Amino acid sequence: AQSVTQLDSQVPVFEEAPVELRCNYSSSVSVYLFWYVQYPNQGLQLLLKYLSGSTLVKGINGFEAEFNKSQTSFHLRKPSVHISDTAEYFCAVLGGTSYGKLTFGQGTILTVHP
Amino acid sequence: EAGVVQSPRYKIIEKKQPVAFWCNPISGHNTLYWYLQNLGQGPELLIRYENEEAVDDSQLPKDRFSAERLKGVDSTLKIQPAELGDSAVYLCASSPRSDHEQYFGPGTRLTVT
């Protein structure tokens, strides 16, 4: 079975600063990778996904992520954050030995300060 | 395109009472999922449906939880009786098929007192 580890439970940053949210996964076979964002009292919204092809994936709201197969990582980045980016972010893997099952990390709370 | 609809959004019940959650997936999505999200954690799959068939219910506590997806569209998740530890957010998601990205509803926040 696959697993996902988000290395930081909380990340505080100042507005307009760059940010990186780290995600590592373990799987013995190929998987699909996702980042979701969850605003307070809302469901999960897809930010971006890696299915195949280019390892640099661009998503909504200026976010991007890079798939690194050798390091089994899928870190999320944004060059300049806004107050409105304050939310919880979840990394997830789909497939592998658990077909159809989306496995989530524990989440990273991003807090953007003015 | 309408998203995944869930109701109610919030529910407060006393322990030992029954409760039910409803989900209407995105039109045309054959796969429907129910997830449990405890505070400060990522969602965990409870059950996955392909059309009306439950193809993965290995994580569903079957002594008190039940689910159905009649006619392969809407779904209902039930807890009977509820326990204090069931307080959480219950998320419904849907996708065109199981190897595709999932779209989530807003969730139902359950509080058991």
C-alpha cells in the first residue's frame, strides 16, 4: 500500500514571499499525484495533478509542483503568496497497489501574514 | 456544471441516535466515494462505489455504518447508533471512473454530544 508524508504540519509566511510545501510518497508502482486545497468549512478543491509527462506541473492560483521520481517527492511551490492562500493543503496519491483509492497526507496549514 | 452536493452541511445529535448523510454526485460520474475527515487529518476512504456496486468497503465499520447508492446516482451514508468518536467531517466525492481525479463536495460536519 502507498503512503504520503507531508513534512510540515504548519507553514507561516509573509505576504508576497515564496513558499514550498513538501510532500513525499511511497509506492512500489507508478501512481498519480495530486495537491488539494481546503478552505475553512469547505470541501477539497483540486490545485494540480501529475499523471504523466512533464515533471513540472502548473495548477490554479499560481501554484506549481515538481514530480521527482528518484526522491519520490511532489513538492508544491508558489513564488509569491497572497493572504487569500491561507488554507490547508493536502498531497494525495492515487492508484498503485490500491486501485481507485486516494491516499492523503496529514495536511499542511499555510498561514500568510500581512 | 454543478458540483457534488451534500446535505446537511451541519448536524448535531446525541450519542446513540441515528444519522444519515446524503450525496448527489456530478452528473455522469460513475464512481462515488465517502471519506471521513477527522480534525487535523487528511480524509480517509470509507467506501467506493462503481455505479450501484460497493467495490471497496474495507474501511467501513460495518457494525454501525451502512451506505447505499440506489440507481447508481445519489448515495446515503448512515450511522446507527452514533458514538462520540464519530464526530468528524464526512466528505463525498465523485469521479468519471476510479483512475481519474476526484471532485469533492463541501462535506457534512457531524457533532455527537
